[in-house]
Amino acid sequence: MTGATSYHAGLSAEDQVAAEYSRRGCPARARRWRGTAGEIDLIVQNGDGLIFIEVKKSSNFARAAERLDRRQMNRIYTSAAEYLARMPRGQDTAARFDVALVNQTGEIEIIENAFGF
């Protein structure tokens, strides 16, 4: 894919994932939130807590999953800590980290609590 095509495919995948979480009762709080450590694709409200979501799109779920590495997970954790610091309960806010995989046909596979540190 070209850079522009890949960018727009990523935006479309994020839109699809945000809609899926919304259907599950978890409305979006932020899209492409940028902290000092980097960007979080999607942050949704889950009751009193938050879900930080990394969206990966590729031709199939396995290839999408392969695109997430330890360095990215660390960046997301650091950015999430910065985001949580702004919350009334701070780091005591319930949170989890999901990965949403999107294949070429637009199917979504959500891996809850995906970061196994």
C-alpha cells in the first residue's frame, strides 16, 4: 500500500473498531490521543474504567497481530499512564489494554487484555 492508502485504511479500521466498541456499550472518549510518549489509537469508556486500544489492520488477523511489538506496547503503556494522570482517580482508574485486529474484509477480532507483561 502507498502511504496515503495505508493511512486512510487505518482511519477506516479505527472507525470500524470505535463503532464496534460503541455497540458493546463503550463509547469513545478519544481518538488518536497523543501524549508525550506517543499516540493511542482509541480510548473508550468502560463503566468507571477505560480501555486503551491499539488497532492493527492487515490482510488477515495473523499478519495484523504480528505488527504489534514490545516497543509499541511500552509506548502505549507510557501514554496511557499520562492519560490516566488527568483522570479524577488517576492511576487508580480501572484500565485494560486491548488490541483490535481488522482484516482486509473489515472483520474485527478483539483481544481483551492483550498486553501480557
